[in-house]
Amino acid sequence: MKTKENKIEGQSKLKQFGEKALNVVQKITQSTFVSTIMEGFILVMPIIITSTIFILAAELAPSFGYKWKDSDGNVIIEGYAMYSAFCWRMYNLSYGILGFALVIALSSRMTEKISSKLKSNQKMNIIIVCISTAIAYLLTSVPNTVSVVAGATELNVLSLITAIFGAKGIFIAMLTGLSVPWIFFLCYKFNITIRLPKQVPQNISQAFLNIFPTFFIIIIYGVLGWVFVQFLGDTMLNAIFNGLTRAKSYWFFIAWSMVLSLTWFCGIHTSVWNGITSTLDALGLQENIDLQAAGEHPSNLWPNPFRMGAYSMGGTGAQIAVPFIIILFCKSKQLKSIGVVALVPILFQVNEPILFVLPSILNPLMLLPFLVAPLVNTIIGVIFVYEFGMNASTVSMPWSMPMVVAVPIASKFQATSFILPWIWFGVSFGVWTPFVLIQDKIYHKRELLTAEPNEYVDYRNGVQYLRNYLFNCQKHDEIKQLKLDEKNRVNSLEMNLLNTEILNVQTDGDKVVEILVICIGAGTSAMLAETINKTFSDGQVKVNAKACSLGNYSEFIDNTNIAIISPQARSSQKSITDYAKTKKDLIVFQTKGPEFLEMINDKKITKTKIIEKIKELRGIAYEKN
């Protein structure tokens, strides 16, 4: 008895610790700086993905043995040399300005966030702020002189652009993009400006309002950049870049997998580390492409999709095999309800159904596999790169692309790159199976004790289902009919209640209720938006649901009536709620883990929840009017 009480007390303390840690990190992730970094990297993601496609196009044929240079490096096929030069030009003038693009993205997003805190007649001009931020970036990144290789008669301008404006400048972009808007903000707030007579037109006085912040920015970042060049002999950009490259060690790479897994287990989404991982990703990709171009082994482990596969194939916790385990071996109603639902999303690294319904977050039973599976997969990935000579990623792929496809493409289709994802899957299957089965046994016993007398539940696991289907058709058909009868009984009871609720909200004629579903990467939000649209496709209540990521919800929120926030995107709740207070036709629905997934999986639950929110929306709109 004491053992059981101690176990319950231990679980309670772990949950309390997780909740406290979550509260602290929520405050951090809700901060203007962290949310801006997250949104900024999402905004430049199309540049990263599309630009590296040109590297794949240039190197695809040579990766299969096509020779356009001889052993001495001399061109023997002029046509392919021109094609390769074209692809590299496209790459250098797109990915090669990643740092500069990021500084614009960050400064614009930061300006939008803090400008709302000023008076209506003091709004910051985003264009002026972005230009000033670009100046600050140049002042800390451009050297006085550039060394030229001995004997060279030409300067490679594309390489120079990449060295100053490319991935090396990501940290400088974060520094300047996050700080420059605040200089404008402080000058505006404390009215540090040249005061002109009231007769001066507003557009002219507005221009003078920007003189002091621009002057301060040039002085502050000009002096900072000059100190590095004058006394350290290098730009601030290069000094920081040289410091960051020390993180290439595979020991650090392995240790970082534990950091990500442990924080997410405590309920802290891995996006909180985006500033670090995205920087190392971009720098590593540039290094691997340079190594590949020089004929050397691309061995930087940080670029996706290799890092994503090693750390979190199927989502953090390396849970790619968990839906298969549930479908094949689990009996409990709760787990079986998510097995099929989670199967397709988890192939695309979306594992929220497993995280929140199994659950694996803050569940002491799941701590060991949640840490061990990613750790083992990371070590195996390191071995494949450093011992077996497999290329790390030289092409950036969308984070949601299945690893069995993404890893071979990014590694130039080496044989080992086809094998590695399946080994990762096997590790996930082996590590997670015993723990999922223990959890299933706990749920199964509880469900048997709490089942309603008239309720019928099919407790067969997937293996038993197949056995009956193939070798005992009579029993299979009997169970199938019992399940159908139970479904009809439940549907009859619920539809009567729903029809009554629908009649209560059919009062606004052709008015469409606009719903926006927000999550970190627009994966699970797209699933829920699709469920909502299908649920209300009969037109009885006019609803239009769309999905977006945490980084671009501001593009849609103005025309939204109901904002549904997924559990992993709760860091946006405060800012959206504050905005909703200024509108009469917007309410915020912050969902919990099981609730969000139940809505994805069950149209009846979705319809009930949405109708409740529509009634709440109309009540609030009536009060504000």
C-alpha cells in the first residue's frame, strides 16, 4: 500500500515540477524576443528550402557517377559546367543573403509587436526601421578590406556576398533585428525628436521624428563594428561565427538531443530552442555545401533533415513506431482511438496525438523511452556519418517530409542513407514497445472497471483483429455487427442534442463564422481545420476554417471570429487574447492536449465545441454592442 502511495506521490511531484517549469518557460516563450525569433525563422524558411534545391539540381547527376570534370578538375563537358554555374549562382544569390533576409524579417516582426504599445499618433514606420536595421547589420558585418588569393586577377563577388550576407550573419541578424526597433521605440516613447512648429505638415515632421533613432543606431553599431575591426582584426560577424563553429563537435550534438527530449517531456516545446538550432542548422548547411563543392566529406550534423531524423523521427521522443505498436498490440479504447489517427501525421513528424493522449509528456512511465530512443538514434546517426562515410545533409528539406524520403535526397542518394531511417524506425519500435504495452494494460483494466452496462467495446488488438478476419470470419462479423449497433445507439442520442443546439445558432442568415486554427508548424492545425470544414459541410451553420503556423497568424487574425490555439502554441495565447479584447467579434479558444485531438478525431465533439463557441461569440458581440 505504501509503495502505491509513494508512486502516486512521485507522479504528483513530477507533474508539479513540470507545471512549474512550463509556467516559467511559457513566460519566456511569450516574451516579445523569443516569439519574434520563432516567427522570423519561419518567415525565411522558404528561402532556405527553395535555394538549396538548386544545389540538389547541380549535384544530382554527379552523385550517380556523371563526370563533367577530369581527375585534375578540368572541365570536359562545357554544357554541364554552364548548367552547374547557373545553379550555384541561383543558390548564392538566394541562400547567400539568408542573414540579411532574416534581419529584415526580425526587425519587421519586432516593430509590429512593440509599435502597438505606442500612442496612435506615434506609430513606428516599419520601412524606416528595417532600413536602419540593415544599416546596423552592415556596420557590424562589413570589413574595411578583403584579402585576395595570391595571383588572382578577379574577386569572386558571389563568395563575398555569401560571406557577408549569408548564413554566417544569422547571429548578427538576431542581435540587430531584435535591438534596433527598441531604439526607435524608446525615442518615440520619450519623444526624443526635433520639435517643429505645428504648421509643418505631418509627413515632414514624421521624417524628423526618425532622425535621432537613426543617428543613435549609426553611432552605437558603427562604434561596435569599428572596435572589432580595429582592435580584434576582424568583423563582429566573423568573430561570433568563429565562436559558434566550435559547436560542431558530435559530443555536443549528442548531448543536445537529451536537452530537447528532456525539455519537451516537461511540456516545454522544442521551438524555445529555435534561436540555437536554426542558427547551427543554417551554418552547418553552408559548411556542408562548401565541403561538397571542394570534393570533401559533408560531415556537419546540424542541418535538417539529418538532425530531425536523428533527434526526432516521428516527432520529439523518436515516436515514429508508436502508432504501429498501438495498432498491432494494444487493446484499450483510449489508445486504439489514436493509433490510426496518429499513423499518417507521425510520418510527417507530427506526433501531438501520441504526446497528449498516450500521454508521453509528464508521464513518469514514458520518461525512459522518451530520452533513450532519440539518444540511441543520434549515436547511430553519428556513427553512419563519421564511421561509414555517409553524407550529412547538403540540401534543406521541409521538416515535415518523411525521413525515409528526405534523408536519401539530402545525402545525395547514398546507399547508407536509405538504410539509416529504417534502423531509426527499428530502434523506436524496440525501445517504445514494452512501455506502450504497460500503459495499455493500465488503461484496459481501468476501462473494464468503468464501462457502462449497455456499452459494447471491441477490445481486440490489431493482431487479434487480423486473426479473426482471416481465420474466424463468423466471430469477426458478429463483433462488427455489435460495434455497428453501439455506434447507432450513441449517434441517435447525440444527434438529438446537437440538432437542438444547431437550431439555436441558425439566426444570422448567410454570415460565415471564420475560424483560425493555430499551431507551431501548421501541421495539426491543418488537420483540425479540415475536420471542422467537413463537419459543417452540410451548410446548416456556415463555417470556414483555415490553419496557420505560430509565425504567420497575424496575417489572418483580423478576419477571424474564433481563434483556436493548439496546446503546443499556447505561447501565443496572451497576445491573441489581448488583441481579442479590442474586437467585438473575436473569441480565443485555448485547447488542451486530449481536447484538441478529440476534435480532430471526432466530428460530433468538433460540432459540439464549435457550436458552443459560436453561441459564446454571439453573446459577447451582443454585450459589446
